[in-house]
Amino acid sequence: MKKCLAYSVSLVFLVSASLVFAEIKSLIKEYTYQAGELDSKAGIR
């Protein structure tokens, strides 16, 4: 039982440490769409 508690405490410590050092990243991508003859305004919503 003590071994299980020790593993649980270690796991909580490692997870919380990884959250502290986590980094937020934003990815932005731009693109252009060329509408063809089969595309229509009614088909795009």
C-alpha cells in the first residue's frame, strides 16, 4: 500500500511539474482558394 501511495505522489509531482514548464504555441497559416467552374455561391456556406 505504501508503495502504491509513493508511486501516486511521484506521478502527481511529475505531471504538475510538466504543466508548470508547458509552453503555449499558436500556429497561423494563410491560404488562398481558387474557385472553379463547379463551385457556386450556393454551395459555400
